[in-house]
Amino acid sequence: MNGVLEGFFVIGIVIAVGYVVGRAGVLGPSATQTLSRTAFFVATPALLFVTLAHADVAAVFSSALIVTGVTSSLACLLFVPIGLLRKRPAGEIAIGSMASGYVNAGNLGLPIAAYALGDAAEVAPVLLFQLAVLTPVFTTILDILTERANGTRPALLRTLTAPLRNPIAVATVAGLIVSGFGIDLPAPVLAPVELIANMAVPGMLLAFGISLHGSSRPGGSKEGAILLTSVVLIKNVLHPLLGLLCGLILGLDGPALLAVVVCAALPTAQNVFGYAVRFDQGVTLARDSALISTILSMPVMILLVALLS
């Protein structure tokens, strides 16, 4: 239980600091965009590279990775027909889809895994799948959709090579290559990358907190409420249920089952908001989803730990 509470406390403090900064206006009116773009183009690629370069990729290829891949993909896909039925823009559908299945595995999942599950490594399969698969896929889709929304239809070659121009995708591949081939980078090379990487999570959280100042209440419009409710139901209810079902099908029980269910119950990551701001797609839905799913996930995870531990 302490791990759940501690994880929420840590991110809550940083978001609150961001809100105070936004209220004071010390960083100017473009603070959210500047911090988000800095995180996207500079800090997050560094974080992905460092994380994957240090990861023992072979060690996380387990049943937990299968559960993560299946349940996260299904959760993301579940939002797509809802967005299509509501005739929402493609970019907003992509953000809603990402918010439904992309969990806060870094700054919230790690402390919860360490204290509530007893081993921070339990969240490694989630991190690997999100960093290596979901992040490059969604950011590439958003890149293409943003170009089309701006009135330009990229050529086929430019569309196919979009991942090569995506700093997150490039950093992901580079990190996997370093880890897979066992390349030992010298400290003078790795140290500045790690320093920049340390800026990613606080930068996103501060940007999120700043955006809350002066914003409308979550789901302010009827359409917004429908979309937000859909994301929250998928993220806070269906995703952990899918984790439980998939885990049982694979024969997991005890701590192993608890780990995959709790990881699936993690709320929408603030990264989704950062990507929404970067591509100017579904910003309100991303912000509201991260906020509401985080608030609701705490009692959900406490209940899961009580029932399955």
C-alpha cells in the first residue's frame, strides 16, 4: 500500500509545483509548449536511449511482456471505434487511443513496483513494450496526421521514412542496438546523455501542472465528457480486467498475477499530454485523461493489492 501512496505523492507534488509556476506566470505564456517540446525533442529521446541501453532485454521477454503487449494493444484499440462513431478528428482519436492503453510506468510505476510489489523490475516489461513499440508507433502516426491536418499530404517515401525523422523512434532503436550487442559506452559519452535524460519526467510533469492553471473543468462539453468517460472506463476498469484475464489464461498466479494486473491498472501517462502538445492534437482530452485516470487509479490499485496479494 505504501508504494501506491508514495508514487502518487511524488508526482502530485511536482504537478502542484507546475500549477504554482503557471499561476505565477514566471515562465511566460508559452511555458507548456516550450517544456513539452523540450521534453519531446531533447529529454525524452535521451531517457529512452539510456533506459533501453541499460536494460537486459532478454530478461524481460516473459509472460509479463505478453500480457502487457496484448492488454495495452487491446486497450488502445478499444477507443478507436468510439472516436470513429463520434466522428472525431484522426489526431484526437490517436491521442484518445494512446491515453487508453499507455500507462504511467516510469515515474509512478517504478515506485509502486518497488514498494507494493517488492521488485521494481516488475515494471520492466511494461517500460520495454511502451518504449520500443507504443511510443514510436504513436508518435509516427501523429507526425503523419499533423502534416495532413496542416494541409500537406506527405509523399509515400516521406511517410515510410517518418520513423527515421522521429527522435523518439531513433533513440529507441539506438538504445536497443546498444543493449542487444552489449556495447559498453564510455562514461564521458553516456554522462551528458543521462544528465539530459533526467529532465524528461520532471519537464513533462511541470508542463502538465502549468497547463492545469486556467483550464476548463475536465469533460466540460458534452462531447468532451463522452470521450473522457470512454478513456477513463477503458484505462481504469477494462485495462486491469484484461490484465487479470490474460494473466489467468497464461497460468499466472500469486505475485506474478498481481504484478501484471497492477501494471495494467496504472493511469494514463503524462507523456501522452506531452505528445498531444507537441503535435497539437487532442490536448484537452490528453490532459483530462491523465488527471482523472490518475485520481481514480489510486483506489483501484489499493483494491487490487488487497484482493490479489
